[in-house]
Amino acid sequence: MSETLTLPAPIITEKQGRFSRWWHGRSRFARQTISLIVILLLLAFAWEGLKFIGGDPWRPANNPFGIEHNPPFRFKIASDLNLPHLWKIFEAFGRESRRNGPPLIQVLAGAAVFTFREAFLGFAIGGLLGFSLGAIFAHSRVLERGFMPYVVASQTVPILAIAPMVIIWLKAGWLSVAIIAAYLTFFPVTINTLRGLRSVEGTAVELMHSYAASTWTMMWKLRFPAALPLIFTALKISATASVVGAIIGELPSGIRDGLGGAILNFNSYYISGPERLWATILITAFVGIFFYLLVSLVEYLILRNRRRPE
Amino acid sequence: MPPTVSIQNVSKVFNPGETNQVLALKEINLDILPGEFVSIIGPSGCGKSTLLRLIGDLIPPSSGAVLVNGKPAPQARLDQDYGMVFQAATLYEWRTVSKNVQLPLELQSVPKAERESRAREMLALVELSGFENHHPWQLSGGMQQRVAIARALVMRPQLLLMDEPFGALDEMTRERMNQELHTIWEQTNKTAVFITHSIAEAVFLSTRVVVMSVRPGRITQVIDIDLPRHRDVDTRETTRYFELVNLVREALRRAEAGL
């Protein structure tokens, strides 16, 4: 009795070119890394290409290639003010953010950590609240029908209208920002938890009934594990949303230590140094991507045994 | 000997009082004795799965009584008097093979060491030793169904309820599984109620075949399978086996014609 499973070898036919054969010979990780870098380079190329065709004149002193170039067109969007050169943005990281201050990268890194902590706390609160609501609704149609309209309504009210109220109630600070982030994150978790907990097949439930399992046992041995893939999908949405929530929460709170404060600050000095706002945007995006990857990693660790071979 | 399963004048109506009311089962009477292997066969929609779910107390009857081991069916379910196998293996994909088999023990708070040894024992019985740490999706359909059988047996119930467990398998695998199930039944002296669409399977496995008809679901004929208790590949080639297959086929035809 030995039925072993072997994955089919990659199909390589004569028709495929040399590149294709080389590409499929790489490991999955290598392919992902290569495509990541290639796409990044293409984006950078498009950015600078636009500036080359329709930006402000290139001066030898102001670009690393030392070229003098007068673009044939003048697109407003590609001006140095609207779309600074990429090297300007990277240069800005190393320069001091204000007179005699620390370099911008240090300021932004500190702000990123600060905002990430708020976002993480908000994500945790929102995730827990979202899961609890979903679990309650999954077990009671009455409560679902009664409360769901308000849950949906809560998401149509702009966070900008809610944020000042939360700050008045809780006093401006860490916690109020986290609550605002939580407000933005619980909804997808509620919806997907509800859907996931209810998605269990009929016979899987009957099996539990045949064991005379309680609702509690059914929840933790069957419904919850079955719902996990959907819950993680929601958590990935929430992870990025919580960063947005934390940044928005910082604005009316008057908190200057986070990325929200940095965005506000460099926004007001945009005319004199647009690259600093762009640098802040890059860091903000990085925080979001980092959080997303963090949740993806946990998801991978928990769900890796479920993956079916393709 | 008191019957293991006693179905007394049971009827089942779905959606009573509504426009889509259906009389699924009408006045079913059936006693199943300890050690019997009873197959229930009938056209689609004749309520044979419903009948099995009534025995397992997964749904209540509309009228009549179901006794399992002399107790009302709900009590028997609480006492874990039966093990159930469905058409889909219904393994939890996040659990390993061994953990799937251990599930009913886990719910009864059996200590870990005992759980593991009993799961190993059951997996050996269904010839899946060495697959303890595999995940369900790494197994073929037939192997998954064997895991489900091991899981049904792990509580050592006297009664096995099976709802078309081999319905989704190909003919060759199905015959092999029939042989294995027969061997397990022969060795363990269990009582079995087996729902099937396959005449050959019903005759090969059973001591009795119950034929049902559709609309309303009722028992039209009960055929004793007087083959020797021990059965193997040769059994399928004996004259008596063919006669019995024909007998069941004719009974089914009559049931479908509504006679």
C-alpha cells in the first residue's frame, strides 16, 4: 500500500525560447524577486521618462548623469515641483529635515515606528472587535439583522467626521489614534468572519452533531479553523487600512511625532522642498507594505499545511 | 436479542404546513439486529439518506419512534453509540490524518497518548499506517474515505452508519473498498446500516437489503442475502450472487414503477 504523491515536473517544450527556459529554471523566490525589481525599474523609468519628455530642463549640476537636456514639451504634471526627480527624493533622505536637525531619514524612521505602533494597536482592537461582531452575528440572525445596518452605516460616515469626536471623548493621544485606526479596520474582518463561519459544509456540521458537539466546540474545532483563510484576507485589508487610519487620526489630534504630522509639516513646505513630502509618502507606503507582509507571513505560517498542490 | 436499531412506524414530513411540504418517509418499520449488515437501496429522492439521519438523530422524525440500542435516538447520539461516514470524506483539511481520526476522542477529552495510540490502531485497520502525519489533500479519494471509516470506528461504536461512502469512487477502487469494509465488519462484529446506489455493492456487503420506493419513501421489499458470511473476490462470481443481484434489481424496478 504505497500511494505517494509526486508533483508534475514543469512542462518544457521545444517551442519555448531560451529566456522562457531560463526563467522557469529559477526558483519561485528568485522569480518573484526578479519581477519585483524589474517592475520597480520600469516604474522609475516611466517616471524619469516623463520628466525627460515633458519636465523642466535638466541641468548638469542637478542630475547624477551630468547631462544638459531641454525636454521638447512642458507637461505641468512633470514639472520639478509636481514630480521631483527620483534622485532628489533619495537625496532628501540624507539631508537634514530642518536647520541643524537630524537627517530626514532619521526623522521619518522615528515617525514610521510611532505611526506603526498606533496602527498596530488599532489593528489589534479593530481585528478583535471585527471578529467578535462577526462571530456574534454568525450565531444570531436576529442580532445580525438588528445591528448590521449600523455596522454598514458606520463605514459610510467619513472617518474625518468621526476623528475629531473620538479625540474629544478620549483626549488626543495614542489611544484615540488607535481607536480611529480600529474604526477603519473592523469592518472587513466582521464581514469575512461572518461569511467564513457560515461557509462550513453541511456534512462537516452534521459530523459535529453526530459527536453531540456543543456550539462552543463547533465554533473552535470547525467553524473558526474553516473561516481562517477568509479572516486572513480581511486582516490583510485591515493592516493597510490601519496605517491610513492612524495617519488620519494624527491630523486632528495635533500629534506631530508620526507620519501624519510629517505629511502635514512637509505639505506646508511643499513649494520649497517637494521631495520631502514625496520621501514621506514613500516611507508611508513602506509601512503599509511592511504591515501587509507581516500579516501575510503569519497567514503563511498558520495556513501552509492547507495548501493543495497545484 | 434486542435490535440494535428499531424504527417504529416512522414518518418524516419536510416543511410541514407550507406549500413545498414533502412527505419524505411514510410509515417505516424496520428492526436491525446486532451483527447485521443492512443496505438500504432505492432511487434518488426515496429518502434513504433521511432514514439514516433519523437513526443518527441528525434530524427528528415527524411521527413514530427510533430506538438505538434500546434507547431513544437522541440519547444514543449523546452516548456516542454510533459512528458515521458520509459520501464526502468530510475530513478537516487543517488536521493531519491522525488528528482527523482523533477528533471524536478529543471531543470526549480522551488523554493525548491514548488518542494517538487508538488512532494508530484504527489507521492500521484501514491499512493506512505511515500516513498519520499526511494532510487529507495529499491522499486519494479512496484513502480519504478510509480515514473517514477509521474516524467512525475510533470510538468503538457498536453501530456504523454509512451514507453512500463509496459513491464518489471509481468502480475498481469501490470494489477494493467493499472488500476492506467487509473484512472490518467481519473482524469487529459491528452492526452496519449502509446507504447505496449500487446493487452489486449492496449484495456483496449485506446480510439484508432493504429496497425503498420514491414519493413517498417507503420500504417495498426486504431481501435476505443468504451468501456465506465470509466473502471475497470469488463471491462475486458465484451463481447465488448473480441470482441475488437480479432479485434486488427486479425489486428496484418494481419500486420505481410504483408497484
